[in-house]
Amino acid sequence: MSAEEIIAKVKGKFSDAFTAESTRFDDAVLTVVPSKWPAVAKWLQGDAGFTFLSDLAGMDLLKAEPRFVIVYTLTSMDPPQRLRINLPVEGDPPKAPSVVQLWPAANFHEREAFDMFGIIFEGHPDLRRILMPDEWEGHPLRKDYAMGKVPVEYKHLSPGFS
């Protein structure tokens, strides 16, 4: 099935659930209306056959509205095809529904997006830091995260060195 056919199939089921569509590198790409995501995700995982979550990543667009986007890469094995879903998330902190119940592989991906971007995945069974220490303040992949928070002490150069 071509990327265009995948888009037509998904839009045939959920005509009002998308704000944008495109094809990129032979993959179908859809931007989902956040309120429609739970129903779309359930259908994609079940009836549409996208049984594998290959990737989930957060993005900080800083000056855009909404500022954060979650990108899901879904895979169907029969027939082999991929679908990329862009989910804009709003709020402070940004919030999105967890998809761990549909795709268990989302567990660590959602924890990473929470740790690095501060995106809250509502309904996640164990949403806590995965990469940074528990006492770490802030979210290092946010574009407004202060660089150089760790003080560095330099040794003075000995005479004769420049």
C-alpha cells in the first residue's frame, strides 16, 4: 500500500481528526487533532494493523504554537508500511494521553520525552525520569533550558604557557 493509500484509508475512517497530511520518504505523515488521538491510536493499533510503535520522540519548536510536538512512527508488518503521526501538545506542562496500553514499547519512549522535554503522559503507569538523576531540575532538551548550569573552574596557566 502506498503512502497516499494509507492516508486515504485513515482519513476515510477519521475525516475530521487531521490538520495536515504529507508523504515523506515514502512514509505517510499525518498531524492529528489532540482530542481525537486516543480514538485514532486505538483504531491504528487494532483495525488498521499498525501493531508496532517503532519510535516516539518529543520536539520543542519554541516559537511555534503549540510549542511541543510528539512524533510517533508506527509500523505494520502485513503489508510492510510505516505511518508517522505528529501530535501537537499544549499546556504548561504539556500533556498528552499515554499509549502504553496500546503499544507497550511506548513505556520508555514516553519516560524519555517526559525527562527531556517535560511532556506529561496522562495514564502512564510509571512516569518518572529515565536518563537524568531524580534530583535534576528542568528538562535538558527544551530550547529554553539554560546552557552551562554547571560551574567550571579553570586552572591558571603556568608562566611560559599561552
